[in-house]
Amino acid sequence: MAKRVGRYTLRMENKPSIVGYAAICGKKEGQGPLSQFFDKIYEDTTLGESSWEKAESRLQTEAVTTALRKARLQADGVDYIFAGDLLNQCISSTFGLRSLDIPFLGQYGACSTMAQTLALSSIFVDSGAARRCVAVTSSHFCTAERQFRFPLEYGGQRTPTAQWTVTGSGAAVVDQEGTGPYVQAVTIGRIVDLGIKDAANMGAAMAPAAATTLLDFFHDTGTKPEDYDLILTGDLGQIGSDLLYDLTQREGVSIGSKHKDCGLLIFDRQSQDVHAGGSGCGCAGSVLCSYILNQVREGTLKNILFMATGALMSTTSSQQGESIPGVAHLVQIKSRG
């Protein structure tokens, strides 16, 4: 059973193992530097469906079924599925996963959802409440633009601080048994709001929460950045990453040499017009469940911190002039060694 360490961190005592994982992505992601690591790349943004929303649901369906197949499992062998996305009432998850007939726990953590679902899956498995869980999330550029910003037909210009929502989905199967990668600890983040109101500057809104959670983890565990091979944030992009360095440095913690951001890994900002980098639930999900977990499985990375960050806004709150609260959840993942 998970053991509390410090104020905010839980250490997994039974080493929940990630026995299967998969990433399904869209055309633009397939043109980026990580294309060779994705399980499937679609050239059509609709994935052959009649709407972008249905296309995003299909991303989740395929990510979960692919992860299960790689783990040599069937859907009826899964006790719970933790899933979420960016759309109202998490419709990408509910419509995408309804046919699997797995007990469903919907999650909303905005772009922090991959870390949230993975953390909860690990806690359930470690405690014995479940033998096996699936964590999954997704996002789609076109669905996110339609809900949160402007219809694509509007053709509005994007500011330099804006990020490009990833069309992709990541899924991971967490089991009581396995040879790793395994989840060592989780830190559930606190909501942090420093008053950022610019919905086109998600990095600035989320960076304070990322700094808070990371410092909480270091304080709880008595560790420092040098103890880890990689500190991976969800999708702060360039603006948010720079702010994270500044915020942690103020507390005497330097993470620059260990840090990478999924939003900066998935696209090539020099050749792809993504402004400050990638974003969306599918950004952290697809990068973790491909490129990163491959390296952990192979032992290239032995001990990493995965921390996905989320901006807890809605169209309603933005239209009413509210600020954008942020949250970040952290999962420590170790190789089989």
C-alpha cells in the first residue's frame, strides 16, 4: 500500500508496473522529430470520421486497444480505466471508450490529465483496489480550437506566446506485476493561481503550479534535480519552461540541465509553425507513451520525474474575465533496474 512521504507525496510500496503503452498521433505530429516512436500516425485530421470530435474519440480507442495488445491483454482483464480530455464533459473519453465495457472513471485535469490518470491508476494498483488499470488521455487541434478559441474558418492570428494543441493520444496499462517501467512515487499538485488571464499564454499560467509541485516533491523526498536522469514537464512550451527555471531558481533549485518539455520535444519549432511549442492533453500523453517510456524500458533513462501541467480554465471563465488557475501532478518512474 502507498506510503505517505512528507506532506504531498505517496511512495508506491508494491512497484506498479507499466506493462503496455501506446501513442497515436496526427499528421503534424508525424512531421515532427518523434515520428518514428509513435505507434500510428494519421494523415487525415478527421481520421475518416464525420467530425473532429469523433476523430479525437477514435484516437483514444486506438491508443487503449494498442496498449492492451502490446501488453497481451484484453479489455475484460482491466479493472478500471482512468480517462480524460479537454472537451466539455470529457466527451472524447466517454464516446471513445464506451465500447470497451471497462469500469470508467472520468478525469479532468486539463493538460495535466496524463499524469493525473497515471497517478490514480498506480495508487489503485499499489493499494490492491485493482489488479490492472489503464490511464489514457487525448487532445485534437481542431476540437480544442473550436471549443476554446476561434473556429478554424475564422483564420485569426496567433500570438507568439500561443502553443499548438497536439492531435494525439497516449495510453498506459498499469499492472500489479511486470518488469517495468514502474511507478515509484506520485505527488498530487495544488491549485496555483498568480492572476494570469491571457488564454493564449498557457505556459505562464501553468509554470507556477509546476514549480510548486516540483519543489514539494523535492522537499518531501529530500532529493534534488541531480538525483534524476530527466525532469519532464507536460507542455509548458518555451515561455513556461523559462518561467519554471526562474521560479525554481529563486528557491535555490536549478533544473535547467535535467529538464525537457513535451511541448518542445514533439515539434520542431524551427521548421513547424507552432509558436511557443506544443500543448494539449495529448502532448504529454503521446510523448510519454512513446519516446520517453521506450528509453526507460531500455534503461537509457533509469529514474525520471514526469510532471504534466494543466490550465484549469473554461470558455465561460475566460469570457467572464477570470484568471487561469494551474495545477501540476508528478509521477516518478524508474526502469526495471
